[in-house]
Amino acid sequence: MAQPRLLMILSENWTLTSGRDLPELVRWARVAEDTGFDAVMISEHVVLGPDASVRGVMGNPRDYAMPGNQDPAMPWPNSLLLLAAMAAVTTRLRLIAGAVIAPLRHPLLLARELGTLDLLSAGRLVVQPTVSWSEDEYAALAVPFRQRGRILDEQLEILELAWKGGPFSYSGEFFSFRDVSLEPRAYRPDGPRLWFGGQRMSAPLLRRLVRWGHGFHPLGDPGAADLERLATAMRAAGRDLAELERIGGTRAVFPDDDSPADLGLALEPVREQLAAGYTTICVKPSQFIDDVRELESFCGDVVRRVQAMAV
């Protein structure tokens, strides 16, 4: 079994550091690289409204932010700007722009932002475009929520054109322009690596994975039937499921609302994930430690434990 890649989640660690101390998160990226992690990931929201907590705020603040379970005042710094700072202080670490809510940006602006960051980092950028879930957020930015999936599909087509170079033109339902050029382009001729994920294997997710996907990052564990659908669709398109990086992660169980989870217990599902073909494992430090001074030793411990599972 190949050695798995480890990914440190840097969003939502506000029990370990202040949401305003962004240089501290940049330092964490250096720690991640120095201790053997492969990547860091930052997700985004632009704004949040009342529907952010429609299901009640998470009991333990160390838990993952999920649709409808978070305080609208939760910090969400701009992920692309923060990843650019991390690119400047690292050399090997992959930079995962997780949950980039693409329909909230014009695709040409998005192509400019992503291409610049990918070039700055010499091809270390990975992007997970998504439509997200907050209707309030879409309303605040005057973007039609019910049409967000169709908007994303047009954006992905435009990004593909932008990576190839100009001048290029596009005419669609939401975007139309002629003979534009965008230089400098991304580091690779086909742009940054793209991951896709979701709560279920919907038809749009399946289509995007097959056409554009380099990685599959599901929310939860997809069943055998979903994986077979994906494998069948990949084969029909002349691709192989093995081409996709598959992303899993720890499963933290908190003993109460005031305590971190046990790392050993949270790592147990990882053993099964690796055996099932997952290649990248996500870990969020604040789920397991409450003292940032323990971060470096914690990371080293995670690396050793997960590598031992792959022997």
C-alpha cells in the first residue's frame, strides 16, 4: 500500500487560535510541511446570515461546521488570500482551496484569482468548486440560489477555456463574452487540480467528477453503489476510477461539549478507508488538542500513526 497523504484542515480551528490571528495559521502551514503533511486546506464563506444556524449551533465548538449548524459570526477569512501567504513560506505543501463557492464570483475573475495563485505556488493549488448551501449568502450577493448548479457548470466550462489561453469566447445562459485573453495563465496548461464532493452522489456531481475531476472528496462515506456508479461512468468516458485522488479523514467523537476527542479512536476508521482505496486523510487539529504549543508534536504523532497503518 502506498503511503497516504495527510491534509491539515486550517478552517474552523478557533478553539486553538483567534480568527483574527491569520499569521498564526500561516505558521501552521510551515509546521504541516515540516512534520510531513502533504497539504493544508481552507474553506470559505463570503458572508453568513440567519440560516447558518437554522439547525442549531454545534454543541462542541471543535466539531466541523456543517450546513445550518454554525454561528453566523464564525470567522471565515478569504481562503485564496490566506493560501497565497502560505505559498510564500512553503515549498512542497499542496494548497487546497476547499469549498470555493464559485457561483458567487464571475468566472473570469475566478480564473484570474485561481490562475495567479497556482502560478505563484508552482502548481501546488487544488480547488474544490462548490455551490454550497446558504440561501442567505446568495441573497446577500444577489446571485440566484436555485440556479447555482447551472451557473457552476458554465463556470467550469469557462475555466477550462481560460486555462488553454486566449483569445477565447463564450456564450451561455449566464455568461457571455467575446475574444478575451487572460495572462499569465495557471502553472499547468490544464489549470489547477480540481476536486469535487458532496453529501450524495447526485447526477451533477457524477457528471463533474467524470469530466473535470482529479479528486473525490465526499461528505461522509459513499456506499458501494455510489462508487460503482462512479467507476462505471468513468469507464464510459475512457477514464479509470484509480485516476481520482480519494479523500477521507478522521471521525472525531467528543466525550462532551467541552473536551477534545481521542485521536486514537478517531483514526480507527482511517484504517478501513486506506484499505478501501482512499489516498488522502484530513485532520483538523483543534478536534484533538487545546494547546497550540502541542501542534508540532501532534502533527508528528498523526504522521507516524497513519504511516504505520499503511505498512
